[in-house]
Amino acid sequence: MKKRYIAFLILIIISIIWWQPLNIGRTEITIPEGSTAQEIAGFLHEDGIVRDQKEFLFWLRISGQEKHLKSGTYTLCKYKNPLFVIGELSDGGYSDISVTIPEGATIRETACILAAQGLVNQDAFVALCARPDFVRAFGIRGKTLEGYLFPDTYSFSRSQNDSQIVAIFVSNFKKHSAHFDIENADSLHRIVILASLVEKEAKFEGERPIIARVFLNRIQQNRPLESCATVLYALKIIDFEKYHEKKQLLERDLRVASPFNTYTNLGLPPGPICSPGERSLAAAVSPADVDYLYFVSMGNGRHHFSLTYKEHIAAKEQYREKN
């Protein structure tokens, strides 16, 4: 009888230990945006938060929370019971700082926003995004990660390093670009370049697909794109501090020597000129069915589109004072 009592007591103790979290050290972990359940299980196992990936995934399916785990930064005890971990991840993590990256921001502008919050060193962040091996690790075809730091509102912890922050940006980009049927990384890169021009030129939703088509029509006819946005980007590359607030271009600016100057070079620029949002990506993937070759600002954020050069010149004269 006594032996049965002792065995029963041991069973209860084992059950309590299994079902309750054991505080044998706390670990901070960041779950990136867009992570799959399998990836999350891997992160947790690597950091010693769960003892077995398959066990975690089993209880995740049983709990019905597979699609409810949230990205973010968590401080977790090293649990034996995965249900406690699932509960924490379903409630959401903590973050020190919320940061909004606007559509059309460049890497340098993104770095400025992050640096202002004390999250990164601006120059080091920019340099990291241009490091060839780092860029290749994400499967990106460009020379830098320009265009791939997806504009959105993020929650970051001060404990995250530059690489982790960039990974979250790029993971979010991949999640959104996956909505489109783009066959390979080279095609995606061309789409992102075109979308970045659309992002900088368009202010109204309905104009994005039209502007995308204008650029494609000009490429088809072997005409330079003549996008002022690319010239502004070229100037910022040359001297960001001098040109980062520049809005109006002078005639001499249109002759600046740069592969990004689409007044002096044919075709798309060699890379994106900013990070486009999903609407501009959609416009680049599905441009409007129009024959326009020109557009000019009407001074209110909208554009006048023209088929012929004569009509374009007349429109420029009409809206000159407003611009």
C-alpha cells in the first residue's frame, strides 16, 4: 500500500513538472514576420525553449493555434510543456519600439528612421545592406537590398542586431511578393525596379498601373524613361546630405552622370530606387492596357497622360505654373 502511495505521489510530481513551466533560465527570442510553424519550432528548439520540435508541432496541431502564432520578441523560460510556449506565442511578444517605414523609403532613409530610435548605426546598416555575401544570402539579384526592405509598421527590440532587423524586412517583402505569380528572382528584380519608379511617381491609386505601362511602352519603343525620380535618387547616391530634401530638378541635374539617370540611359535603372509598397508591386505586375507614352504632373498630385509629344508639350505648358 505504501509503495503504491509513493508511486502515485511520484506520478503526480512528474505530471506537475511536465505541465508547469520550469524556470531554469530565461531566453530572449525573436520570431520573424511570416515564419512558418516548422520554422518557429526550429527557432524554439535551437534556443532550448522546447525540447523537441515534433512534440511542439504535435501540440500545436492539437491546440488549433497553428495559424495564430505571432511574430515578435519574447522572453521565455525553458519550458518542458510546449502548451505554455504556444500560449505565449499566441498572445504576442513584447517590443521596445514601434517603427513605421513609409512606402518609397530608400535604404538610407530607412537607416535614418531606425537610427533615430537608437536601433542601428546608420552607416553600418547601409553598408550591411550593400554587402554582396549578405545580399546573396537572401536570394536577391540586386547589388544591394534597395527595394527589398518592405515598407510597413514593425516592432523591434533593442536587443536585435542589424542582421536580424534586415531579415525581418526582407521576410516581410517575400511574404507580400509571394501574392504575385513571378517566375524567378530575375523577373522579380525587374518588377521591383519598375514598382519603385511607380512608387515615386504615383500619388493616386488609379494612376499606378497607367504609369507602369507608360514606362513599359517607352522601353518597348527604345525611348529613355525620363523619370525625374531616378535623377533625384542618383543625386542622393552622390551626396545624400546635400540632396536628401531636394524636390525640384534643374536642367543641369538631368545631365548628371549616373547609371540611374533615365534621361541619359535607356531602359530600367540598374536597381530599385526605393522600397515599393504592395500596390506599386501589383501595378508593375499588372500594368494598365493603355498606349500613353508621356505624363506630366498637374500640380495636385495627379498626372496628365499623353499619346504624342505634341500633346505632352501642350500639357507641360498648361500645368507649368502649378509645378
